[in-house]
Amino acid sequence: MSFYSQDLLEEIRSRSDIVDVISGYIRLQRKGSNYVGVCPFHNDRNPSMSVNPPRQIYRCFSCGAGGDVFKFVMEYENLTFPEAVKVLADRAGVVLPEQDASREARQQADIKAQIMELNRLAAKYYYYTLRQPAGRQGMEYLLGRNLTEDTIKKFGLGYADKYNGSLYQYLKSKGYSDQLLKESGLMQVDEKRGMYDKFWNRVIFPIMDIHNRVIGFGGRVMGDGKPKYLNSPETRVFDKSRNLYGLNLARLSRKPNMILCEGYMDVIAMHQAGFSQAVASLGTAFTTQQSVLLKRYTNEVLLTYDNDEAGVKAALRAIPILRDAGLTARIINMEPYKDPDEFIKAEGMEKFQERIESAEGSFFFELRVMERQYDFREPESKTAFFRALAGRLLEFEQGIERNNYTEAAAGRYHLSYEQLASMVRQVGEKTGGLQKRTETEALPRRRRKTEDSSLRTQRLLITWMSSGASLFRNIRKFVEPDEFTDPLCRRVAELLEEQYEKGRLNPAALFQYFAEEEEQKQVSAMLQDTIPALSGREEEEKALQETILRVKQNSIAWQTAHMDPGDMETLQKIVQKRREIEKLHISLD
């Protein structure tokens, strides 16, 4: 998995507390002995990710993602293992030795590196074409949008000409294979035309990661072609749900907030006008992953979605996602204009700055939108609105925060604080004020119902065994690794035995021995699972004895079912094991 020594990896791991590292990406809250947060690896609003400090591992109970600190950085930053080691080593102040990568290590990183290089060459090609006679239409479009030459250069804008094979021929001349070109996302293939350029007759917007590397492209068609905007597909280097257009520049702006726009041209116009904190999502609805990415650079996000029904809906979807990431959201009122680009052209940057300073808080924006559903001239409808308002106020879990918003809402709608607070209490009592079970609680129960009983027992025993050296020492007296009939459980038990023999249990270090994603998820589930709450030492010993007993009985049943009927020696061993089980007594001493 890496050409770095095990000792070096352990030094980096020991200096990279998993709670500190993950807190740099998402907001974590303490819950018992663990920490929980919204998982950045799937769209969710519930805190389904659990981080276990003693074992230095994480696990999402919803999507199954899990692993150690290296795995988290790999997944979040879309890095190879050696790249993640470098990131964490730099963070921890560990100097990595100069090494010549092995042939195998070079091959693992080679495809990703080649795609990055292809993107760089493509960006240069598009940039060059824009300044040639073939790019005249594209340049006229950009200048017609009032972009300066400096802005065009700053964002590396380019043009894909009207011929759909130009880039293909150029990259083929550089010696790249059709297979790699296809995997890069720069080409499309069909039976009639073979391989051809994905982008043609379009102004090109290179999409860069935070390290200023080109990871993908957006293209705006010239004329009335469809679709109007086209983005690169998902590749080894490009995941549009986990990147933001313009973030490579915006993260350096030193502004107190980030401005979230709807499209490329809005971002570019904002930067040109001096609002260098502007970013945009990449042709998809705003995602949880993008919100936690923004959280790394700011605590406040201003929304400038288009001033139409679709823009309002997009803002309403984004607000709870931002809120769950621990970000304050405010909405910039751009009336009577449609978008920031149109506003700035008409009114200028000073007027837009005034709109920023008077941006509306997300809660009152949501209420203003909600008001449209009610007729305030009708007493019944007006009362229904206030009930709905009370329900929204109940969503604030912290009493002080709820009181503050209740006071502000009462002033806005000309009520006394007591009147609105009383309605909040009434609605809360009627509904029970109970939140629905989160996915964190519900999904494991559904999974447990479908899991095979014997496999569940083996995994539970692994959870016991990885809980600490003292407990492992007691369990190993009664259970050997080869008594686990599940191959994955057996391998984990063997690795824990090896660690114990070397003097230290280190569950987080187990992930490096499993290359398959599904195996890593299952190992994470075993290591991160919780032992049922027990009332005392006697109950704990009883539960552990029952678990060990079931594992051993399952092992005997498996051996009996798979033995040669004529193998008397194996039969005698099985009989002996059955007798030993009858005398089994587990003590935690």
C-alpha cells in the first residue's frame, strides 16, 4: 500500500489525532465517548458519522464509509495513499525520507497523474485557441460580457473550436492512448464516429482544485446548441460534488465570508468587481460535501442564487445543508435584477457591497418564502402560519437560540414574546417535541435484522477483542483466530494477535492490510461497533461468555459439516472441543 516504513506511518498516525484532523474538515460534536458529525461522503443532514478517539477510527452508519486517519484524508481530498501520507506528515511536522518510488507505487499513481497532465495540456490548448482566428467567436462572447483581458487570463478561459476532433488530434500527437483519453473525460466514443472531443464550439472554463491543478472543465455553447452548459464527467481526479468553481482563488481572499453563486460567469464577474470570495457549485445542486469544504475557510456564506423560482428553491435546499455544517447563511437581495453579474453591470460594486451588508438571515428568508403560502387577511390562515412558525422555532435545539429567534420573530410579526413563546410550547406539547429517529439509529437495526446470526456473533467478538489489551488477553485464552469461520473476522483476529504479541493493540493500523473498499467498510463496522450496555461486571462476564460460546459452537458446527466422515482424528478433536465448551467459564480478571 505504501513504500514508507511501518514505523514512520505509526509516527505520523500518533501525531495525527483523528478527531483533530477530521474537525478540520467537518464539525464534530461530542456524544458520550465518541464524536459525531455529518458524513461528507454522501448527501445527508443527519450526524451519521461516528469518530472513536481511543481506536482512532471513524465510521458512517449510513453509507458505511470508515477507516483510519489516512483513509479519511484520502477519501476527502481524493488523494492516493502516498499523497495522504504527505499531507498528514506536513501537518504533523514529520519529515518524509527521500525515496525512489517502487515500480508498483509509480503504476498506482500513474493514471491519475497522466489525467492531470492531460487536463493541463487541454487547458493550454483551449487557452491558445481562444486567441487564434478559430477562437474569435469565443473571445467576442467574453469581451461582450465585459470581461477584461486580465480576468480572462486569471481564470485561464479558453475556447474549443467548431471541429469535434481538434483536441483529440493534438493529444494523440503527444502519444496518449485512446484508453487514457477516454478515461480522462475529455473524449466521447460512439460506434459511428469513434472517439471525438467532448467539448467543441464552446467557451471553456477550466475547473481547478485548491492546489490550482486543472481537474475538469465547463463549456458554454456558442449559439443555440444544447445543453447550454456542459461539464466534465466524473473521473479519477474530478468529483463535482466535492469541488467548487473559483475556490482556488476565493480561499485566499481574506474576506469574512464566502459568496455562493449559481454559475461560472457570476463568479468571474464578482471577482472582476473585487468580490474575490465568490464560488459556485458545478452544475449540480449544492451538496453536503461542498458545505464542509467551505467550512474550512469561513463561518458565513452569502447566497446569490438567481432571483427566480428556481433560484429560491435552490437557496431553500442549500440553507439547511450549510446550517448542518455549522455555517451561518445569509441571502443577498438582488431585486430587481436576476443575478449578480446583471446587478453589478447595472449598479456597480458599491451598490452590491451595500446589498451584502444588508443580506437577510436565512431563517427570516425562509419565513418570507413561507408567508406566500398563507393569506394574512384570513384569521384562520394567519393562525395556521403562526403555528407553522412555532414549528420552525422548535427546530432550534438550544433553548437560548430558540428564545432569541422567538423574540426576533415576535417583533417582526407584531406579537408579544409571551404570545409566540406560548404557541411554541403548545405546538411542542402537541407534537411531543420529539425528533424522528436519525439514520444513525435506524439503519443499523435494519441491517442487524438481515445479518446472519453466526456472522453477527463473530463480528461482535471482534469488537470485544479490539476494545483493549486487557480484554483481548482474556479472550485469547479461550478463542483462537482459526475458530472464526468468517475469513474476514479470522484475518482481523490474526492481525490483532500479531499486534498483541508485539506489545500494543492498534486497531487503526489494521486498515492498511485490506485493499478492497468493501472489506475496509466491514472492518470499520466491527471496530467501531458498540458493546451493548450492561448493568455490571457479572452481566458483562455473562455476555462475553455467551458470545465466546456461540463462536466456538459455530466453529465446531462448521468443522463437523465440512469434515471427511472417515477422518476419525478430526472427529476426536471435535468431541474434545465439545467437552471443553461444557466447562467454559469466562472471567474478566
